[in-house]
Amino acid sequence: MTLGTYNCITRNSFLTTNNPTLLSHELAHGTFNLRHTFSDKAKPQLPQGTTTNLMDYTNNTELWKYQWDLIHDPESMLFSFLQDESEGAFKIGVHIDILKEALQQSLTKINGIDGNGSTYINNSFITGVVNADVFGFAADYHFDNRCNSEYIYTDYQAIIQKLISNPLETMSDGESFGTRLHNLMDFYAHTNYIEVYLEFWKQQNNTSDITILPEDIPIFEDAYKDAIFKEQFYPEMHSGAFSMLWMLSKKADYEKARLIGCEHHDQLNKDTDNSVKANYEGNGNTNVGPDNQTLFEYAKTTAIKATVNILIKKGLENSNVIIKPDEKSHK
């Protein structure tokens, strides 16, 4: 870029500048549809002035991997509407909340930079959790498309095994770990495990009233150890059908899901309090818990517990584990 005076038409004004950083910032908005890092539509949303990113108001030039991906593959902007949908997965902010709460409960560092400039490993976790939604909507990052219980347990265990066995030595390793955590979290939102367990709990307690609290729901692998749950209730488990073509067409396609023997993803997901299945159809009430909790709250709370369990199995509790910088993952 040569130095000089440039004119930019912004949304609200006509801008004249000889500042190449400001010009690059405006071109990133207009040509590549990049958002401010602090925008409420940015994924993730970060406080203004806290980053060294070009799209923050800090007069810096750094761009992150997902931004370079958008610049190098403008066609991906065709799918940008997906970032604002509640369908598809726990909303990104919910995933970050789950991870941060799990990190707090396991006493692992949440943020920080050591004296050598290496970030604590959980920052890369967050990147992976976010990337699973931003760039992974066409891949199996969300535990969808298990129309019956045949592969539920084996696929769940495969996620657990990858989470606890793979090394965490670079930023890329941490990002992969975060992506798999995303899949684990979505297990609780995208299968009917919560609903099935509540039915099991009511049978075991000979009641039609749900008085069990969200924090008392066991993680799936613990419930599976119960012989009655495994034999009588586990066979009812499944996740919803999801197709990228359905999302692009913005059609629910419930009938297509039914024809392949599945519930549609949108009929089953508990991604937010506004999700169709955030209510509990078993007793006709929108709120199900003793304190009017929704199924979303049950799913989120159990996902936090499952994430804490992984962090402990990984040996990260009470630790200040740091990663070795891997510049390639940022460029």
C-alpha cells in the first residue's frame, strides 16, 4: 500500500485519511465484511480496546486466523447469517460461558500471559470452541445425525478418549482440544439425554414431579453405568438430523428428517431458553425444575460438569499450564 490521502465512504460518513491502519480497518469492513472485535455480532465478542486486532480501535494491524480465512475465502461470507442464528449449537457465548465456568470450577487459569509472552492454554481452548461454530457448521462438531442409540455411547466415548489422550503442546493442539470440547458440550444440547434421564429419575423416585436440580443430573457416562438406565432408557436416546442444505434453504424440512427416521435438529435442540425443546413436553410445562429451570439450563449445567470432568482427567486442575507459541496458528 502506498502512502497518500485516501477517501472512504463509510456507513455514516465520507472519510478522508492518510492513516494506512485506519484505511485498512475501513477496507476490512467494506470489502471483506469483517466486524469490530467488540461488536455484539462478533464471534467471540471482546471488550473494546482490549486486543491488538485491526478491527479493534487500538491502531494495530493484527488479524486472527478466522479473519484471514474470511479474506481468503470470500464465498464463506455467504454463510455469515449462520453466526447470528440460535440454531446449530449452543450459541457461541453459551459455549464460552460453559468453558469459563468449568475452568473456574476446576481452578485452572482463565486468562493471563507469562513473562515470555506465552498465553495460558485455555485461551486456545476458547479459539477452538468458537471455531467449531464459525467454520465447522458443515462438519460433525455438534453431535448431530445419530438417529438412534446405536452409536451414541461409542461416539461419546471416542470424543472423551481424544480429549484426554492427545497432547497439548502448541496453540493448534489447544484449538483442537477446544473444538472437541464443543462437540462434548453439544452432546447435552443436541441429544435427548436430559429428557431421557429425567424420565428415568421419575421412575426411580416414583413421582411425576421433577424436583431434581440441574446440578444433580449426572454426566452421561455415569448414568450409563446404571443397569436400569442402560437397559430400559438408553435405547430411547438419539440426536437430531441436521443438513447443511436445510440450513442454507432456511427450511425446517421436518418431513425429510422424519423420512430418515429422525427428529429434526431444531425440534430437539436445547441451545437457548428460546429453543423449541427448552420446554418439557412430558408434563406440558415450559419450566421443569423446582426453581422453574428450563431444559436448556439442565443441558448447560450438565455440559459444564462434563467439561470439568475432562479438565480434571487431563490433569489441568490447579495448574498454570502454558502452551508453546505456534505462530502458524495465528497467521
